[in-house]
Amino acid sequence: MTLDSKIPAGPLAEKWDNHRFQSKLVNPSNKRKYDVIVVGTGLAGGSASASLAELGYNVKTFCIQDSPRRAHSIAAQGGINAAKNYPNDGDSVWRLFYDTIKGGDYRAREANVYRLAQVSSNIIDQCTAQGVPFAREYGGQLANRSFGGAQVSRTFYCRGQTGQQLLLGAYSSLMRMVGVGKVELFTRREMLDLVVIDGKARGIIVRNLVTGTMERYVADAVVLATGGYSNVYYLSTNAKGCNVTASWRAHKKGAYFANPCYTQIHPTCIPVSGDYQSKLTLMSESLRNDGRVWVPKKKGDDRAARDIPENERDYYLERKYPSFGNLVPRDVASRNAKEACDDGRGVGPSKTAVYLDFADAIKRDGEDVIRQKYGNLFHMYHKITDEDPYKMPMRIYPALHYTMGGLWVDYNLMSSLPGLYVLGEANFSDHGANRLGASALMQGLADGYFVIPYTIGDHLATADLPKVSTDHEEFVKAEKEVSERQNKLLSINGKRTIADLHKELGLLMWDNCGMARNEASLKKALKKIPDLREEFWNNVKVPGSGEELNQALEYAGRVADFMEFGELLVSDALDRKESCGGHFREESQTEEGEAKRKDDDYSYVAAWEFQGVGKAPKLHKEELVFENVKLTQRSYK
Amino acid sequence: MSDTINLTLKLWQQKGPNEKGRFLTYEAKNISTHASFLEMLDVVNDELMEKGEEPIAFDHDCREGICGMCSLVINGRPHGPDGGITACQLHMRKFKDGETVWIEPWRAKAFPVVRDLVVDRGAFDRIIQAGGFVNVNNGGAADANALPIPKRNAEAAMDAAACIGCGACVAACRNASAMLFVAAKVSHLSFLPQGAVEKRERVLNMVKAMDEEGFGSCTNGGQCEAECPKEISVSNIARMNREYLAASLSSS
Amino acid sequence: MLKSSLGKKYVMSITGQLVCAFLVMHLAGNLALFAGKETFNKYAAMLEANKVLLYAAEAGLISIFLLHILTAIRLSLGNRAARPEKYAVYKASGEKRMASGTMIFSGLVILTFLVVHICQFKFTPRVGDTPTIYDVVQSYFAQPQWVIFYVSCIWVLSTHLFHGFQSSFQSFGLNHPRYTPMIKAGGALYAVSMCVGYTAIPIFMYLGKGG
Ligand SMILES: Cc1cc2nc3c(=O)[nH]c(=O)nc-3n(C[C@H](O)[C@H](O)[C@H](O)COP(=O)(O)OP(=O)(O)OC[C@H]3O[C@@H](n4cnc5c(N)ncnc54)[C@H](O)[C@@H]3O)c2cc1C
Ligand code: HEM
Ligand code: FES
């Protein structure tokens, strides 16, 4: 099968209009004859469910939490971008497009990104109409801030809870549609397999997490919006329930997985404090506007921060990047922190942290000014670490935060499996090798509110979709496979806890395929993951039964999928012998140690086809064509 | 100062909604004071599993105080002894060595126990479904700046909208009343011109749904506000009382 | 509207406030006791003079009380049913937990008190040793056990008022950053004044007799 991205012809700015015009429509009175399954109720799934139901489709929506409002999108803090140009500072659709393409290190499709920038404004309008309480100026107009190093102020926000408010907006629309009977909502359900009939996605198998029963659902199209896979690294800023299961099972059923090695590591997280640690907490990167990053010059320096004199400190970012200093992009800041720690100059009990020091800022502006700007964050840091950042420097360390890779989709957001659509963080589409701050929320909502409602109709109107029932043999087969796998997990009764094995996988991934990767480390990981997977399947302990609420069983299933998926991620990283965005291959760097892209060889999307567990996946390349932007190397010196 | 403590835990165990529950007494040893409360439970559960016993089920997800999933009554207080935070943000340094810690689920008829410490909060979703939205279809919304909103109102709306739907208000209320939750949504939307249009129908429908779920009524005791991890004010309840009265008197 | 939980609270609030107002009038009238036997008996006679008005007022009061009490019982039963399984440990902190958590109990104490009170002062025959209402009052308040009974009931009533007065504003939606603290202070002042006023009567009557 060759990959057809279905990018519409014509000038960039007209592609989306032309495409919408050319797509087949489903007659309004016929829409109620179509059933659509949406898995996930985050920004992407919630907005898609609501929009499709409003159009008249019968929607069945699933999530693993007890309520759709708890999807992980709720945790996003900073904001959402849109090319509104309200501050009149020179923003435009084109500039947002350009920034996103460049920020993604030229590894995303121009057409998709342009469309994203085009619809960004509608998102803000739509959310405002729903009652999302965006921050406002005294005149009553919407407020903007600049975010993630952008030169214009285009980020809309609701205090530090933007994701929450946007998600509650989508959730309220979704619940409204549940109320009128257009959406049937299934909470505490986990999708465990995709059902493919005659080459088309036609249904899913889910486990009812309360009763443990397997349930079958049939539809004319399936939409996955199940979020990212950061938790393959065990420790990340993601919620505990975030998983790759739905995507991975779809991948095993034929959907290609694109660019899994593009992962984003956020530099300002609260470091690990012990082996009981279950997740990492992100602190807004705005802290780097006033904080100075440093480590001691001497290795293994055990003195308290305040006892280390100025001349024995290494403000390494300011030293290496005089013009950007502490404000270098996320990946550069992260990598340098790692280097310092690897060099034995890390601080704190675990020696894997660097200082983020506000002493100078406090001396300059006074504690009150700093409190006004960062009071919340300082408070959160204090609660978690019991250390007062007004008195001693914060300790920070990078953590896995976002995954740009995901299931491969075409311009219509349809995967390589007809009838299977993928939205939000679960797809690979818009961020290339690196995502800009405040762009994930934008993408999730763009996909759900403004893309899928148009593109799904074309498939429903043109594909041959005979009626099938849940008694179809493919349903029976899929359910049987899922049940068998579950029974196997329950019967191992080994010695190791699930978390223990998950931690081991996470550490393996982090050490060998984390902030910096090289051929040797990747090969090592590729060798070790299958062994660990085997250990998992022989020695994990999963208590209880399958016929009840069993959180350990749920977790075991997810970790089992990470054990397979991790291998794909590493294979992809090994294949890509260039550094780009969040993917830093040590072999591919400039003399000064900066990332070096190799556009001639790697300007493609790597879409992987599943060949069997433990078998090398098959690579399909989608060449990226840049007609509108000129490719340049990033430099922050 | 020692960095670890020992605790006696009283953990609520209940197989299902219709089964009788009981407390499991568990001696938790060498708990790091830097661990979060849920991490402490993780450790306990791992130990239980290693011993071949079933772990205690509890809800959690984001572990940073925003998803509203975690729901533990710790020593008689929803989300535990520290104010303005959720159970997942609570740290073990708030406990003394040798202390006995009681851990119970949200207790309310409208929140039946699913298992152990996990309860079913579907009632909240059904209340939102009854009216906690603006009746606006996707597409065709006017420019976001077409309707200026006084900063004060936007901030007040945001204060109310900060609710994470965890249900601590119900758990804390002596009557298991859901007034603070419902009032927060009613207030959030009626503070904004977009939502004010249908404020009458909204408050009538949401209160009706709330009453049908079997929550108690409000005696204005203020436990909800005191225990709310987002410190949402009971002034929202007054606002809802006002709007409900106006809506009832003017509806046909 | 009155079927809803909020509707019932409006009933509680209005009836409660009306009774609060009655308490003030009742106290004001009863202060006549301090002016001596004659004044008080005159005041009582005046109240009893117009039978129509008296019955109307009594009927009104009784219905207000009944409404308040019946609604209170319905609400309280509903509230208990809302939490079938109690907490083993319950320490949720509200600002006025004591008073607000015991409304039904203080209410029931008040109810008992009312019954006793009415039996004593309305239905004690005014003959023999106690030919006038003043004598009736005096005879009861000469007995320390009744003084203690009255004083304690009024204490309980005051806790009811302490929470109830300000709560009824909230129930009607009157909450404002500037005025709510005043209402709360007003409620406390009201409860304390009622407490002082009403307890003063038995105590002074008792002391008056002794001294
Ligand atoms: C701490 C943090 C802060 C962030 N801040 C920002 C920010 O400021 N700006 C920004 O733009 N982005 C931010 N991001 C990124 C952004 O929040 C996410 O990328 C985005 O919200 C993902 O949305 P989604 O709808 O794709 O997935 P999610 O919100 O993760 O939703 C996934 C849904 O899928 C369901 N699901 C998952 N698996 C299954 C299954 N097997 N079966 C059934 N259902 C399933 C879940 O229940 C859930 O409903 C942040 C991320 C984090 C972690
Ligand atoms: C002197 C007599 C009384 C006065 C002045 C009085 C006054 C009040 C007031 C002002 C309220 C507050 C209403 C609100 O919150 O909106 C109230 C509540 C209440 N009253 Fe009374 N009351 C009296 C007698 C009684 C009696 C006899 C009962 C008997 C059972 C009673 C039971 C209650 C209860 C249970 C509440 C709380 C209702 C709730 O908020 O759930 N009261 N009262
Ligand atoms: S786990 Fe999300 S709020 Fe506690």
C-alpha cells in the first residue's frame, strides 16, 4: 500500500476551501442513518462527539474515566494559540503557520499546518460562545500573552487552567448532545480492540471497567482521540491513565504509526524525589523568564546552594547561548540539563536536578513582584517539595511531556485504515518533530470542531458500508483475542508488580531513547525491550479476576502494550539518523554540539506498518514537500 | 528529623455497591514524608499484591489537582487535612509518625460505592446534561470580541468555573447536598452574557435534576466551601437561590 | 417550585423570619413584666380583648410554625436519607458547624418548649393562688427547676437563631461581599439580644421574688 496524504491541489491558502467544496456531503436527513464511534473525550474527542452529533450523526462516545470531563486535556495550563491578531502586533494566519512549521523543525505537512492556523480563530469564537471564561482586559476584550518564545502575543488563556476550561466547554456541548439523545455516552470503558470488516474500521471491543464484561459496538466509522503515549517512559507529566492501548491495537489491526520517536521533553519539571514517585509535575516554562539556571562548577559539590559562591557556579545556558540565555527552546534547555547531570554536577539528593534561581530577580524586582508573577507556581513547588523557592533556588529537571508522533493520518485525518480517523495528540499530523507551546489545545479542538465534521462525511457518503451486526465473525474473533489475552495476564501470577516492570521499561527508554539518543544506546534498548517484555509475560503479578473492577488488570494491559510499543519507538529513533526537534541523535550534531537536521535524507514522515510482535516493522515513507517555506537550521547562539 | 514515618491505616473495603463494607487495618511502614498521599497508597497496594492480597481500589488520574478524579475522605475530611488542595496533592509530611489514618470513600446516596474507595459520580454528569451548557451549535459563532465582557464578570465566572467536579462538597456536606457544585455551574454561565440568555431554564432544569438524584438540601453550614479544593465560594449558592426564585416566579 | 429542595428552603426562610419577628414582638410585650403586675396584666388583657384578632393572630402563628416544622422535618429526613452510610470519622469544617449541624435538634427542643410554654401560660386556669396571668408567670418562675428549664431552652433557641437568622438571607439569595458580614453580625447580635432578653425574664422574676 502506498501512502496517499490526499493533500488537495491548489495554492496553500485555498486548499481547505477547495477541499471542503469537493468533498461529498451526506444529505442532512441521511445523517441520522450513520453511527460513529468516538473513543476519547479530551479536547479532540469531546469536540468531535459534540460536533458530529449536532450535525445529526448518531454518536457513541467512550472514555476510561468516570466522566468525560476528566480527560487529560484538563491538565493543560498555559494557553491556546490563535491567529486573531487582537494585540495588533503583526500576527496572521501565515505567521502562525510559519512559526508552527519552523518550530516543528520542518517535519510537518504544510497543508495541514496551514489549515490549523486558518481555523484557529474560529476555535476562540466557538469557545467564547460556549461560555469559556477567557482572561479579559479592562475594556472587556480578550487578553493575550506571549508563550513559548513566540514573538507575537497570540495565546489565549484562562488563568493557569486553560485546558480545564476548554475541556469543560467541549464537555458541556457533549453533555448537551447526550441530553437530547444524539450521543450515547459510555464511561469507564476501555477500548481494547478495533474491529475491521472488509478492510474498513467498523467497530470496537471495550471492557466495561466496572463489571469487567467485554462489550461490542458497531458503527460506520471509528474516531480515535485517545491522547499521547508519554507514559511509555513511566515518569511523565501525563495523567496516570494515559496510554497507547487504543492506538496500539489499531496499529496492530493495520493502521500505520508515524514518527513515534518524536517526543517532547519539558525542561521545567519538579525532579524525582524517590522511587515511590508516580508522576512528575510540570511547572510553566514562563519561570525561565526570571529564573537563572545553574549547577556547581565542581563535580559532586555537596554544599547547600546558598553556600556556593558566585564564582563557583556555572550558569551554563547563559555561558553557552549568550543571546538567548535561559530562554533557549525546550529541547535545548532540557539537553543541557542532562549534560550537566551526566557530568556529575547535578544537585539535590538524587543528583539529577539543576537549580533555577530567583535570587537575582528577587533582589532586582522585590519579592512582591515575583510573587505576583509566579505566586501560584511557587506555592505549588512549596507544597510538593516543602522548600521555599523565595529562599532557596528551585530544583528542576526535564520530563517527558508530549508526543508529536501518533497514528498516521491523511489530510482528512483518516488513518491508513479506511473508516478509522485519528484526532488530537493521538495522531501525528501537525507538530512535526517538536510542538510549540499552546498549540496542542489548538490542534485538538481544530480536529474535533472544524476538521472531522467536514471530512468524515466524504467517507460515509462514498464508501460501501453494508450493515453489519456485532455477531459478525470479526467481532467474535476480536473479543476472543482480547479475553484470552486478559486471562493470560491474570494467570501468570509471577513475582513482580506491574509498576515495577513499568518503571524498568521507563528507565530503559529514558536512558537510551530520552533527551539524547545514539546508535549504540538505541541498539541496546532494542535488545533489552524484548527481554523485558518476556519477563513481563512470565513474571508479572496481576491479582483479582476479570469480572470486576480491577485496576491492576487495567494497568497491566496498558503496560503490556507499552512493552510492545516501546520497541517501535526505538526502531523509529534508530532509523532517523538526524537530529530534529525533540529527537536528538548524538551522531548528528554541529561542532558546537547543536542539533543538525539532514533534510536531504530525512525529510519524510516515517509511517510504520505492524508485522507482528518482535518482528521488525515495515517502514513507509511519506516525503514532505515544502513549497511555501524555506528550510533553515535553528540557531540560538 | 526522620524522613520516614509509620502509620496505621484504616482502609475502607467494599466489594460492590450492594455489599457490606468494612475497614481493613494496615500497618504502613517506612513511608517517605516526601511521598504524596496517593503514592503512599501505591506502595501499600504493591505490598498487598506482593502478599497475594487484592489491592484497594481508588480513583485517581492527573495527580496534580485538576482532573477531580481522586476522592478520599482522610481522617474525616474530604481530600485530607491540608486546605485548598486535592488528595493527590497532599503530602505525607502532613502526618505524624505513629498516627492512625482513616481513609473512606465519598459517602452519599447519590454517589454509590463502586468498589472500595471508588464511587460513581454519574449524578454530576446528569445534572450538567440537564442544563449546564450554552445552547449553541458549533460553527457560526460571532467574533469572540464582538461582545465585550467586564473583566470583573469574567473573573467571577472563572472563579466559579474553576470547579473540578470532584464531589468533595457533597462528601463534606452534612446533608450530602450538591448545591455548591450546581451553583458553581449556574453562576459561571450566568455571569457571562453568552450564558445569561437561558439562565432561567438552566437553573430550573439543573435544580430539578439535582433533586432527582437524591442529594440532600442545603442548610448553609458552609462545610462545602471549607473543604472545596478550589475554594469555591458559597456566594454562588446564594446566587443560585436568587436565580431559582426569579425563574420560578416568572415561569409559566 | 415549592416541591423542590430550594422551594422548601424558601419556606423555611420566610417562616423562620416571620417567627423571628414574632419573637421580637413577644419579647417587647413581655418586658412589661418588669413594669409590674398591673401593667403586665393590662397588656395581657389588651391582647385578649379582641377575640377575633386574637384567634386570627394565633391561627396565623400556628400555621407559620406548622409550616416551618413540617418542612423542617421533611428536609431533615431527606438529608438523613442522602447519606445512608455514615462516616466513621467526620471532621468536615464549616464555619458554624455546631449551630448549623444541630438545627433539627434545636428545633425539636424549641418545639417541646413551646408545648410546655403554651400549656403553662395559656392553659393554666387563672383561679385560686394565681388569679391573673402575672400570678401564673410568677408562680412558675418562683420554682428554680422551671427557671432552669426556661433559661436552657432559650439558650438552645439562641443557637437556632444564631445560624437561622443569617442563613435565611442566604436561602433567599442575599449574599454580598459587603453586606453578608453585616448580616452575620446582625444575626449574632439578634441571637444574643433574644437570649439576654428572654433569659432575663425568668431570672429576674426569680430573683425579684427571692429579694
Ligand atoms: C501538564 C500538561 C500541560 C499542558 N499544557 C498545555 C498547554 O498549555 N497548551 C497546549 O496547547 N497543550 C498543553 N499540553 C498538551 C495538551 O494538553 C494535550 O496534548 C491535549 O490536551 C491532548 O488532548 P487529546 O484530546 O488528544 O487527548 P486527551 O485529553 O489525553 O484525552 C484522551 C481521551 O481518551 C480516552 N482514552 C484513552 N485511552 C482509551 C482507551 N483505551 N479506551 C477508551 N478511552 C480511552 C481518555 O479517557 C480520554 O478521554 C499539556 C499537557 C500536559 C501533560
Ligand atoms: C422560635 C422558633 C423558631 C424560629 C425563630 C426559627 C427560625 C428559623 C430560621 C430563621 C431558620 C433558617 C431558615 C433558612 O436557613 O433559610 C430556621 C431553620 C430551621 N428550623 Fe427553625 N425556627 C424556629 C422553630 C423551629 C422548630 C420548632 C423547628 C422544629 C422542628 C425548627 C426546625 C428548623 C430546621 C430543621 C431548620 C433548618 C432547615 C434547613 O436549613 O435545612 N425550627 N429556623
Ligand atoms: S488525581 Fe486528578 S485531582 Fe487528584
